[in-house]
Amino acid sequence: MPRLVAATLILIYSIMLAIDDYNQFYVRYNKQLVRFANAYLHDEHQAEDCAIEALMKLWERRCD
């Protein structure tokens, strides 16, 4: 049982680090992407949706 607890704690810690890394990535690029998308779409809500989608896709592909 202690191995399972240790493995679970390591997994939780890894997830927390990944979330923190994504948050930093999001904060760094979100506003720029929203402005860029809004210049073409002329719709703030759609621009925000596009920026979030783009950030998620970039994040998912970061290790490829």
C-alpha cells in the first residue's frame, strides 16, 4: 500500500506542475492571441474561443 500512496502522490504532483506550466503559458500568450483573432473576427467572444482552442492545441502538441 505505501507504494500506491507514493505513486499517487507523484502523479498528483506531476499534474499540479503541468497545470502550473499551462497557466504560465496561458497568461503569457492569451491576450496577444485574443487581439490577433479579434482583428480578423471582429467579435471578442469568438476571438477568446479561438485563442483558447489555439493555446490548447499548442499545449497538447508541445512534446511532438
